[in-house]
Amino acid sequence: MSTPPNPPSTPPGPPAEPTGTSVPETASIPAPANPPSLEKPLTPAPEPTPANPAEANAVPTPVAEPIPPAPAPFAPVAPAPTGAPYAAVPGAPYTAAAGGPGGPGGPGWGGAPYPGYPAPQDTNGLAVAALVLGLLGLVIGPIPIVFWFGGLLSAVGVGLGIAAVVRSRSGAPRGTMATVGTVLAVLGLGASVGGFFLTGAVFERIDRDLDREYRQSLDQYPELPSTRPSAPAPKPSPSPSQVPGLTSALPFGETFTYPNGVKVSLSKPKKYVTKNDYQKVGNAVQTTVTITNGSSQTINVIYAVPNLRGADGMTGKPVFDGTVPKMIRGDILPGASASGVVAFEVPEGSREVTADITPGGLLPAVKYAGPVG
């Protein structure tokens, strides 16, 4: 039997890697978990039972911590940490940092004012008030009737303006405004004085206009009819061809008697001088009118003013100065008399005047003439 050839020998172990070749790392394979044991688990040993059951139920007593000592009443306050100037220390009172608001050396420390609040400055309001009052006084002063109000405003403006000028010299502003207001207030006082004289001129003009209207009414309505019922006037009896007082003038001072018994007279005219300082009266004469009721019936007098004329025949201007005229008006009972005083301005140099008057009703006017006494 032939012997078989030797089989190739297998090298023991893994083949060797060539030199210089890196060996790759192999992932570690986890070990398989222990298979469930088929053996019976071991029972833990029981804990030892204490001999005294009360000790087992006893609660452990807490140990008291030591109490820190109380700070002394005059102990210094611990300084704040220097890391943060405004950081609060837990459990410690707030202490302002030095140099901060409320802190030593900072705003509010020791009564020091806070920055950013300048002290209030004086605006000198008196200068504004003086300027306004001066303008109002200058405007209202020349106005008639209310000139006194402008004078009052100007007087107050002068006082305020002087006070404002004094304050401006002490450092207050608006010195120029104070000076202008004072000057305007002084001018307002002057305007008020002018308003006073202007008011007098206005009233004098009104008085002249009233006088002119009064004279025109006399010329248009020489005799006004009675507005109240009265007894019928007696019929005038036929007069002779020559009756003094009707057909010719009577001397002043004589009395004329009507057929029904009514009497009328004018006193002798004489110079009249007014006592009113605000009323200008030229060459004036006055006369007294007297009416006597000699009839058996009451007569009603509405308008009993004579028409007086100067030497040139022009009707005189009635004088109204508060004293004259004193006119006769109303009822005159039988046997009673009534008197009135009137004054008229006549041209200068008039030595003789004429007049006519009627007591009213349908009685004719009685004529008078004579020199000025």
C-alpha cells in the first residue's frame, strides 16, 4: 500500500499582517446577558428586632441651633460691598452710596439742592400791568361821560409803573416795558382831563339844541289846547275899537282884565344874572307873570309864557339855568292867583322890550311895552 502524500500543514494562529499595516479596530461584542437562573433565589436575612418596642416608635429629637448674639444698639453699620455701589445686601438696611443721590457728598445730602432745578426768576409782572392800564386809560380817557374811568385806570397805571421801574433797577427784567407803561399812564391822565372838558362841551351843545327846538316849538305852536275837559269858555264880548292891551300895548306892570274876570299882568323887566357857573348867559332880562282868576269857574293853564322881543324885534332866547323859568301850570281856582318868573336873552344895548302873553284858552294875547329897569 502506498503511503499518501503529506497534507499541507496549517499554520497555527492567524496569519500575520505585513509589517507597517494598521490593524483595524474591532467593535467589542457585548457579553450575553446572564440567562435566567434556574436556581431558587436567596432569601435576605431578617433585620434584628429591638428588645424595647418603645424605642422603635420614638421620634428623633431635633438638635437646636445656636442663636447668634443680638447686635449692640450703638454698633456701627457694616459698610456695603464695594463691588456694586447700589447693590442691596440681603438682610441689611439700604444705605446710599457715597456720592450718589442721598448719600454723603451727593445731591440731597445735608439739604443740598438737586441739580436741574434752577431758582425761579422775577418776571416783573407790574410792568405788564402798567402797560395794559396805560393803554386803556389813554383810550377811555377822551371819551365823554366815561372819562373818569380812564382817569382812574391811568392813576393806577402810574403807581404800578413807578413800582415796576424801581424793581427793574434792582435787577428785575422788563425795565423798558415799565418805562413805556408809566409814560402811557401819564398820557392817559392828560386824556382824561381833556375828556372832562369835552364832556362839558357836549352837554352845552345838547343844551343849545334843546333851546333851538324849544323856540321852534313856540313859533309853531304859540298856544297849546287843553287836553282835559273844562267848562266852556265864555264868548268874548265885542270889544270897542280901541282897547289898551289888545289894540295897543300896555306899560309893564299894569294889569289887564278880560270880560270874564280873568286878570293878567307882566312886571317891569330888569337885568338878570345867572348863578350857574356852568351855564353861559348873555345880556338877559327877567319879568314876572301873574294870572288871577276873577271868574266863577276854574281855569286850566297849560302854557303861560310870554313872547319877549328886543329893540330889533327879534324874539329873545329863553334862559334855562336851573333857576328860571318858573312857569305857571295847572288849575287856578276862582279867586286864586298864580305867578311865574321867566328870563330871556336880548341883544346887547336893548333898552326897551315888548312882550305879549295869554292865560290860555280862547282869550286873546295882551301886549306890553316899556324900558328895561
